[in-house]
Amino acid sequence: MASLKQRALAAYEWLESRLGLIAPLSKAAAHPTPANNSSWWYVFGSAATVLLLLQVVTGILLALVYSPSANEAWASLGVLNHSIALGWYLRALHGWGSDFMIAIVLIHVVQVFLFGAYKFPRELTWMVGVGLLLLTLGMAFTGQVMRFDQDAYWGLGIGASIMSRVPLIGEPLVHLLLGGPIIGGATLSRFFTLHVFVVPGLLLSFAFIHIFMTLKHGVSDWPMPGRIVSKATYEREYHELVVKTGIPFVPDAAWKDAIFAAAIVFAVMACAFFFGPFGPTGTPDPTIIQTVPKPDFAFLWIYALLAFLPASLETPVILIAPVLAIAGMLLLPLFAGEGERHWARRPVAVLMVSVIAVTLGIFTRLGTYTPWSPIMDAWTSAPIPAKYLHNSTPLERQGALVLQDKQCRNCHSLNGVGGQRGPALDEVASHMTEDQIIRQVLQGGGNMPAYGNALSPAETKALMRFLMTLHGDLAPAIDASRVLTHADVTPPAQAMPQPAPKTP
């Protein structure tokens, strides 16, 4: 027995003499922290780290089976759900772990804010923490796209629509994200790369930096009313507090972190077992719009907000509000790096958290039953009004059939009959040229998905011919960049008759 123990000790000393990792890790784990930090309010950071590791492990196992191909992704999830032992449970662990991680990281950010732990000298620690929150949300969104079902397709379309509204660089960003102007085969490959390599790599790097800075500056002590943070005295006062009341983090303070993290992991396992994995729903098909796609839980509030916002306010709210919110969070410690930390002495901070929490809670609740923003309860089998087919060519009539078969009138109306989400088509050719209509149909834009993969060239040509007849009593739209001719400005119905040829 003694010989075995001596061999193990010799092996440990051999590894440590060459790697030198165990001693620094042991020193970091046992770093002193003020005794008042041994509290259940300080356990969220450790729990978030454990959940991140759970996501990494389950994600690696899922990637062994998942096929990041637009043609095979949906089917590979079916294999995981039904053909591989406990494959469904692995998917469920990964999905529920994502939701729990978002919740824990968000609670941790709120706790740090209310405790004033973003103040000197932990300004950069807070900024990295904000980055971790954004990356966690990014992991959740890209993970939903991995399902590549109806919810993922329409959610991705909405996300691309939001990005396209960014001034100047909107279009290049969409092309970078989707691998082209439409959701296609390259889209899923790019999101797979983001979800499996880019975002997790950034998350792990940010988490390492966050933990390193926490060890460097120490865990923020429990806020006390009247204890003011001053750049001139805080570090000396904190050091004196650690010397006077300090306890080693492991094991004196870490046992609460371990119990809470274990409880959270158990909760994830229980939810995964009882509720199962998320989706997939139906296969992605932009022509099937009798659907009510909903995002995952973390994004339900955005779903409800967009459903209730007037169309005129969508772009300002989408582009301005998030930028201001993120900028405010990042700049907060630079403008409020000193002063009172206790929440009872900071009523504005408490009010802000309360208003934001109630608002997010209300919109999240509304998002569970709010009808989908596009009004698409129109009767798509209503016939094309006869007046639009009068004197039409066979190709134009074929285009009318395409309009009908592809269920375009779920979103667009003709002669007052049809959906209301998209603009009416009665005079579409009077304010859009043929090139503009083709681009809109094939590439999408605004709230319209891209139909480039759903229409054959023949169907596209026929549809364009029919749509170009819809200009009412107005002249068809023209491209102002080319030289105008008499034919451009004269409506066909009002064209001057040609004189009959003279007979000799």
C-alpha cells in the first residue's frame, strides 16, 4: 500500500515538475475572500461556468451525429430523436442547458449590478461579463437555427431582416451571415461554424478572462450602506478586510457554489427527462406559411414586441434601442465607477431593474400566446379577380396560377381580398420595376422571406409577367437611371394609334 502511495506521489511530482499547473490551480482555488462573501447570492457565476461546460460536452457529442447540411440537418435530428439510444435525452440536455444558462447569466448580471460590483477596480470584469451575456444569447440563437425547421427558418428570416436594416452595411452583413442574399445551402454551414467553433471559442476565452480578473481583483465584498467606493482608498480597504476576515474560497465558501451548481444541473436533467428536446417542427419550406413559428423562450419577448409594434416603429426600435442598451451597460462603470454600492442607497438602480424585469416578463408571457405578427388568415383559394386576367397572355395567366399556388395571397391582397401583412398587389408594378420585384421575390427583404429556392426559373418568369400587369390606371414603374423614351412615359392603354399604311 505504501509503495502504491509512493508511486502515485512520484508520478504527481513528475507531472507537476514538467507542467507546473496543479500548484497554481490549487493556489487559485484557495484564494482568500472576505467572509461575508460566503453567501447564496454569490453562487450564480460558478453555476453559469458549470452550465457552460455542460453545453460544451453535450454539444461535442451532438456534433458527432448532426449533419450541417440544408438537405440532411432535419433528418439527422430525427435520427438522434428516434434511432440512437438516449439521443433525444442528449438533445434535451443541450436545449434545456441553454435556457438555464441564459437565466443564470442574466440573474448574475442583475446581482452584480444591484451589488455595485461593477465599480472600481472591476470595471473591465463587468464589461467582459456583458460580453458573456451577449455571447450566451448568440449561442442560443445560432442553436435554434441548427434545428433548421419551420421555426428556425422563419426566425432566421426575421433575424436577417433585422440585420438588413443596419444603415450602409446591412446588405453585406446579410450576405456574410447567410452566405448569399437568400437562405440556402451555405447558410446552415455558416451557422454551424458560428455555433460550434466561433461563439463557443469566444465564450470560453471571455470566461477565462472573467475568472482571471475575478482572481486578480478579488470577489467583490458584500455591499454595506455607507461604505463608499473611492479609487484612492478602496484597494487598501479591501486588502485590510481580506486580512481581517478572509477565508479560503475552497472549501469554506465554495461549498455553497457546489451545492447550487449541482441543483441547477439536476434541474436541467429533470426538465430534459420530463419535457424532452425542443423540436424539430416541420421541415423548412417558405411556401408553407400556415404556420405559427415561435422562437425559443429567451427570445419570446422580442417576438411579442415585434407583433405589437406598428410597422413604422419597427426599424427605429430594432436598431436604436439595443445599441443604446448595450452601450449603456458597457459604459456604466466608466461613469459610475465610484460611490455607494448598497441597493438601498441606489433607488434608481432598483427601479431600473424592476421596470426592465416586469417589461420582459410581460412581453415573454404575451409571446407564449400572441398571434404571429403577419396577418395570414386569408382564404388563399379565393380566385384571382377576373378583371386582372382580361386580355392577358397565356404566360400571364400561368403567373396568376403561380401566385395562387404559392399562397402569396396569405400575405398580399388583390382587390381587397387576401392577407394584410404585405402590401396590396393591385398596383405593385406602378411603383416597382420588374428588376425590383424579381429581387424582392427571390431574395426577400423587410418581413418577406426569400423565395429563390421555392420558384423555378419558369415560375419566376411567369409570375413576373403577371405582376407587371398590375399597375392600375397608372403607368408602369421605370428605371430612372436609364434614358427615358416616349414609350416609357406613355401608358400602354393610352398609346397613340399608329396611322394605317397608305394604299397606292
